[in-house]
Amino acid sequence: AFHPVEPLAFAHFTDLDGNTVIAEYAVDPATGLLDAAGERVVFTARQPYSNHNGGELAFGPDNYLYLGLGDGGSANDPERVALDLGSPLGKIHRFDPRPDGDAALTVPPDNPFLGTDGAVATIWAYGLRNPWKFSFDPLQGDLWIADVGQSDQEEVNRAAATAGVDAARGVNFGWSAWEGTARFN
């Protein structure tokens, strides 16, 4: 994902230990090449399994970085992380990737769970199995999320924006209590 204003690019990848990493790279404006030697890690998450580690990384209409993370894998959300606000897994996160003091990133002051005891402050929406792809509607600002189902139902979720912003703010998409419209766990 390329920063909308600054000459920076962000990559979402799995490290050699199987964990999620979001890293920042400077972009040379003359060549368009990334400075791999100047890599700065912005965000990490421990992944308990090798599948359902999410995917999409994109800047939203508010110029914040959004990250989709799956529930960590296996089947049936065995660690029940998707609905647990204390886990980064099974969520969409929203943050400013620029540092804040000693912190590697800045949490926007209007994030829905900022200040909630035990909650990961970067969580924007939760209850997702593996939000591997999402996109903001350029006209309305609505957030469309492709989420992997367990056995019977794949999902495409639409979260409406309010005045072009806040799409999916604090929304619980239901996994793993629900798989689409069917009761699950």
C-alpha cells in the first residue's frame, strides 16, 4: 500500500516464524524503488496457525492504513479470537503508520476501542474469519469485505459509511458465533 501523501510504501507479509508483519519502506521518488535496507516494522501479530492470516492492506478515505487479519487459522476459530477484543486476530485494524513517540504507529483518537480495558487499540471492526480482500467504495466510502466462510457460506460484507467516513467503525461481523446467516459456535 502506498502512502497517499508521503513517499512511503507498506508491505504486509508473513515472517520466517509464521507471524504477520507490516513494514514501511521509503520510496525513491526518482526511481520508484523501495529502500529495503531502511525497513521499519510498524505492526506485528503472532499467528498460531499457518492459514487465515488475512491479507488486504490499504489506505482508507481518511488516509489511515487499514489491515485485514484472519482468525489465525485451523478450523472453527479454536482459540475464539475473532470476537475477543484482546486479540488482534479476526479483525480489521486502522492506524496511522507514522510513529507516535516510542510507539511504532499512531492510534487515531476516534478508534472505537481505544481506551477500552483489555482491547487492542488499533481494532476498527471484528468478528471476521479471514478478511483477505476489502475495498472502499470511492463514491460513498462504504467498506466492502470479502470474508472466507467455514463450510457453508462465504461472505461479502458491506458496511455503510456515514458522510463518506466511519465505514465499519466498531462493527461486529459475527464470526465465529455466526457463519454468514447461520448459527455456528
